[in-house]
Amino acid sequence: MSLAQKYSKSLAEQWLMRFKTKHPDGDNYDGVITHIKPAFVVLREEKDFELDGIIILPKRVIKGVRDGRYDRCCNQILRQNGEMRKLRSPRWLNSCETIAQVCASLMKRDIWPGVGTIFDDGAESAFYLGPITRVDEDRFFLRCYDAAGKWEKVYELEYDEVFKIEFDSRYCNHFNAYMKSESAQTISARRTKR
């Protein structure tokens, strides 16, 4: 079965598969496809037999799919524990055909994504988390914070370096809520000092 046929099977049958990528660290993602677009797929990620966040993977980074006995078992568990009934994806993704449109929609909706990039001919990778502040034709800008909860700077990221976009995961939701709270407290403290 070709990759395109596997994508269609996952979407039509609400079938979880492992998506193997070209990431330098060998990252793989287990999930169910909810949208198939010309240049990317959208999947609801699975972790520990529960559905988690939305992952957008450009098709160019997917090198294969595992759909075997382990995945059959996981699908049976997800159906038995009721997780497949929770399978959903934001409707606004229906109108997004490019990564640029996804980024513009995330910025408009004030959804702070995690963005993984690959650069230096696929040898290096980085992960950024924070709000998108501007979207241009061939790049976007993301105000990033680090793993210690400290604001860094605004990074300029090119669409063709995007490896994945993640949002609505427990990781993103918890960390973003913390950073939004910290930002609000900092602003409040500054106003009090005046």
C-alpha cells in the first residue's frame, strides 16, 4: 500500500498508525489522520492509549507508516476505552491548504503552537513554543520561550523548514497556560509599580 493509500485508510476508517519521519533523531508519531491536504496531513496524536494534541506533518517529512499487529491492538484498545469517540479536529483546518494558512489561522485564533524545524540539510533540528506574531509569504515569526519558562526572542522561521506543528496537546496547553499567567502577573506588577 502506498503512503497516500495509508493516509486515506487512516482517515476513512479512523485507524491509528505510526508515522515514521525523516527527523534527525528518528521521531515517529502515533495518530489518526483527520485531514489530508496537498502538502501535509493532520493527525490526532495518541499517547498511552489516549488521544492528545493535533500534529501537522508536511508529507515531505514522512518516510513510512507502520500499520501492523501493534497498531491493530492499539486501535482495539482505543475503541474499547472510548477514546475513538473523542476523535475530533478543529473545523477551521478544513479551509487551510498550506502551512502558511495554518500559521495565519493559529495567529488569528491566538493559539500558541509548538513548531519543530529541520535545517542544515536535515542534520539539525529545533523546537519552538509560543505565539505567532507575524505571517509573511515565505516565513512566519514566533515569540518563543525556553524549557525553563523564560521568554527568549522572536524567531523568524521559514515554511520549508517546518517539520511539524503541534497544538492542543497537554504539553502545549499546560506550558502555554503557565506562560500566559506569568506574563499577566509581570504586566500587573509593572502597572502596580507605576
